[in-house]
Amino acid sequence: MTKQLIAALYCLVSMAVSAQTTKKAATPATYKGRQIIVGSGGGFTGRSISYYLLDDGKLFTKGSTDSAFTLLGVQTRANTSRVFSALETTCQIKTTTFNHPGNLYKSVRWKKGKQVFSVVWGDAQQQPPANYPKFYDSFMAMMRKK
């Protein structure tokens, strides 16, 4: 009887452990919330690098030759809110249309699910929309602090 009880308990524990799902950490590829993606690239090599700020504060990077995202750290809630507000309100990313890359380019994107808004500049003949170069520089200054 004792052996049967132990065997039954063992089976129950084994089933409970195998039933638990381990939640995989979200990356920009799987994240459902808002994201800001700031990047640059082009030139002779054609390489690019992008930085991803998720609305939960996580900050990632990924280069064009990288196979995975790298977590750089976590921003404060206040700073994350400030950055999203600057892009959504001051820069008005959702109503700004501009796609003029040059040999070298810079880009700012906003993404949530399948909805993406993008501003790309680099063509010397085309002036980027107001506030975008400043937003880009401020965002990149945040990277230097990491």
C-alpha cells in the first residue's frame, strides 16, 4: 500500500512539473506592446544596427549580422514614458510620412503588433521632418549611458 501511495504521489508530482510551462522572456520579435526602434546603416558594408525600446522599459539591440537580440538593460518607467511621449506627441510618428534614405541612413520606427510607422532619412537633398534628428540624437545619448 505504501509503495502504491508513493508511486501515485510521484506520478502526480511528475505530471504537475511537466504541465508547468516556462514563460519565455519577450524579445522585440515576440513583444505585443509598443516598441520604438531607432537605427542606422548603409554605406560600403550595408550593415545596420537597431535599438529597441519596449514600453515595459526593456532595451535591446540587434545588428544586421546578429542572430539574436541582446538585452542592454531596463529604463525607468518615467524615462520610458518620456521617450514614447516624445515620439508619439512631439514627433507625431503616426501621421508623419518620410522615406528618403541615402547611402547612409537613420531611421525611427514605432511598432505595436502589425502596425508600424516609420521615418527614414539620409538623402542630402531631402530635409528630415522637424524633431526627428533631435529625437534620434537624444535616443542615442541614452545608449551611451548604458
